[in-house]
Amino acid sequence: MDPATIIGVVVAFVAIFASMILEGGSPMAIFLLPPMLLVFLGTFGAGMAGGMLKDFTGALGALKSAFMSKPEPADSTVETVVKLAESARREGLLALESAVQEVEDPFLKQGLQSAIDGADPEELREILYAQIDTKRAADKQAAKLYTDMGGYAPTIGIIGTVIGLVHVLENLSKPDELGHLIAGAFVATLWGVLSANVLWLPIASRLKRLSELQCTQMEVVVEGVLAIQSGTSPRVVQEKLQSFLPPQAPQKEAA
């Protein structure tokens, strides 16, 4: 698990609450059920209304990935592919039949199995890249939903504030209650802006970054499988796949 998102959200909330305490306020003052209910349910509702139901359920599933997922490092995938290329170079492509069963990455396993079964290289490339494009589109939709929610939340918060101020105007005859009512009215705006900038927009950015890393890894797999299928030298395979990696992640040279 990569804890960056969890740590970032916690640090942001700590900064907000610490600021309130240092200014003499109480963090519990903003935990009012009506504005929180309006902002969070209203934001979810607006997000759902902007797409398909399956998009919304898929985005909820992606929420766990945003906080808990840690993509497999592409450099370890390169190492695995290079070892497979060395085996195929020494013993032939069919010798990888048993090695495929030990591969944990399902995408790599599928590609290797298709190559061993004699799939046409161009057709195999098209099939595997089509799967990458499908994943990228699904990830983009999930990230878009949270980006949209980041846009809806502040506006829904303002709606809550307007509702609260209407309630304030209804109670002008009770001046001793006006301060509490006005403060409560602005809590909705606070939660709208806070949730957008501390939750929804960071989650959207995290999903985009995870998708980028995972799709890059899948592209490494595709090029590696095709290189193995064509009988390319392990050294050349390694150099080719390293071009997908950032400069700070060098690999040991293949034998």
C-alpha cells in the first residue's frame, strides 16, 4: 500500500483543525449534521446525475484503490520479462509454458500464453493495446467523476449557506440566537470547499496518477512479450523496456 493519499488527507485535516484551535475555536463547531448531510449527499447525487449508474458504482470501487493501491513497480516487471527472454533465448518459446504458471501478473500471463500459442504478433499487439485503452478509459471516467464532485461541492455548500441564511432571516426577532445561526449557515460553505480541495480533487489526481503508472507497466509488458516472441536478445529487450522507465530507475544489465 502506498500511504501518500491517506497521509496527505490527514495532514490537511490536522492543519485545518490546528488552525481553528490556535485561533481559539473548537473543531467540533463545524461538525453539524444538516450542512454535512447536504454537502456530501448533494455532491454524490450531483456526481451520479452527471453520468451513468455503472460509472458511479465503478468510481466507488476505485475509491479503495485511491487510498490503498500500490502499483507494481515497472522495473520489477522489466526484470521478470528479461528473465523470461533469457529462458526463451536458451530453450525456445515453448519452454516458457511452465514458467507462465508462476507469473503473478495476469496481463503478462495472458500475453505470454497467447505468444506461446502462436498468436500473430500484430494481432496480439492490437489485442493487448486494446485492453490498455479500455482500462485507461475506465480509469479516466472514475477520475472525472471525482473531478466533477470537486466542482459541485463548493456550489452545493453555498446552497446550504443560503438555506441557513434564510433560516436566519426567519429568526430576526431572536437576536440572541442570530450569531449561532449565522455561524451554522457558513459551515455548509466550509464543508463544500474543504471536501472539494482535501478529498475529491486529490482523489481524482491520485486515480489519474495510478492509471498512468499501471498503463505504463502494461505497455512494458506488451513490448516485452512481443520482443520475446520475436526472439530478441535479452540485452536488447532490457534496453528497449528501460526506455519506458524514469531515468532514476536503472536496471542491472542482462547476461
